Amino acid sequence: MAEIIQKDGSWIFDGDALRLTPGRDKNVSLLRRELGELVVPLGALAGISLEQGKKSGRLRLRLRDGADPLLHATGGRLTEPHDPYQLIVESDRYGVAEYFTDEVRNALLLDQVPAGPVTEYLLPGPAVPLSVSAGDGTASFDGERIRLEWNWKTEDAKAAAGARTLALTDVTGVEWHPAVGLENGCLRFAVRNAPTRTPPKYDPNAVELWGFKKDPLMALVAAAVQARLPHPARAAADGVADAPPELPSPPVASAEDDHDALLRRLRELGELHRTGVLTDDEFALAKQAILKRM
């Protein structure tokens, strides 16, 4: 058995699986804490690496394509603080990390685990039922139905239609996008016979996300739904795969347009701060990031 324990979390390898447990340090992301302990079978791994820096390094696991519904639903868009397959390692523990890396690599070689894609999920995805509130709504999933409920920040036309319930059998795909720069993110569901290119702000099958602390938790809902949909590899082989919905491409803006957009974003943030949606610290950080771009 090999193990490494750090403030960021602990990884234990028993020869058959890796047990990844998030740490209790305040810097551990909310997503990783909510996701909890993960058990990754050796057969789900494509590789492991150790990156060393002067003060700290990072262990990284690379999973086989299609092994984890969380990675599939987020499309590689989970940033480092939220990625459960990374572990920050202090420099004085590099020796332990190197030993851990060698043990996992040797097991992959001995078991002749292929690095290619798989045709079924090898991790179960988040447990249900679960419910997450972020952005302009709340997304709940009980294993059979998805319910989307709106809050006072939802665009009027979207809220007017009321809460929405989607049967899992009617859902053909799900995707989670984080907010990046001036572009808002979303949790969006593709529904059979209801294609749409509507922006998430107006899409009744999407929750719009604005880049706040709880946004990554929506990835848990996406992963739980994805784990219960047909695996993409098998769906493609059977010829029943549905193309995922595409988010509208942002228009190319001039410098003047970009400056106006930044001013609008500042006004929006000010309103969210005034009404109590943003804390003082969240508002200060968001404002500083926008002012840097101006």
C-alpha cells in the first residue's frame, strides 16, 4: 500500500484502486468537499504524473476517456482548485510523492491497463438526490427527474413559465460551462425534440451562472445526470447519439464595445452587491478583476 497525506487531501493506493479524500484545509474547494471521497479503480487510469516546483508541486491523475461522468459532463473545464484528480504536494514530501507515483505506474504496467477510451463509466458519479442553488435558479435531481426552479434574479420571460420538470428519459445530454471573463456560464440540458440555441439567460432548460462560489457545484448535478444517460461511446456505436447543444458563439467586439461591456458588468456587480447577493469580499474581488481589464 502507498499513501500520501497533505493539507490538500490524502491519496491511498492499495494495488487495485486509489482512494482520494479531500483535505479539511480552508483552501480546498467547495466542489471537492461536496464530492467527498472518490474510489478510482486502477482500470480507470491512463496515467499519473508529478510536477515539482520550488515550494510545492502537484500530483495529477489522468483518467481514461469516458471513465468518469464528471469529467465528461464538464468537458475538461474544471479549473485546478476544483479538479478532484489533482493533489498539491509540499516540497518536503516529494520523495513520498515519487514513491506513490512509481507504485501506481508499476501497477498499471503489471496489470497491462490500456490507456485508451472505455465504453462504460467506471465511476458511479455523485449520489442522488441532490440539489444545488446558484446563478438564476436551483437544479435538483432525484435519479429520474430534473427540476429547475427560478429565483428573483431570473430573466422575466424565463421565470414567467414557472418551474420546469424534465424526465430523465427525455434528456439526451447535459453540459456545464463555467463563467469565463465577461461570458456567463451555465448548466444546460438537451431535451429530445426540443433543440435550442437560446442563450442560457432565456433558455428554460438551462441555469445561467455568473462566476460565483457555488457555480462549480452545478457540475455535480451535471455529472449525476450524465452517469444515468447512455454512455456516449455505446450511444455512438448504436447510432442514437444526439449532438449536445451548442452555446452561441460570442460576437467579436471592438475595444470600445469591450469597454462598454465592462462598465455594464460593473453596474451589474454593484446592483448584486447592493441587494446582498454578493458579499463585500466577493464584490471587491470581482470589481478588481474588471478594473484590471479596463
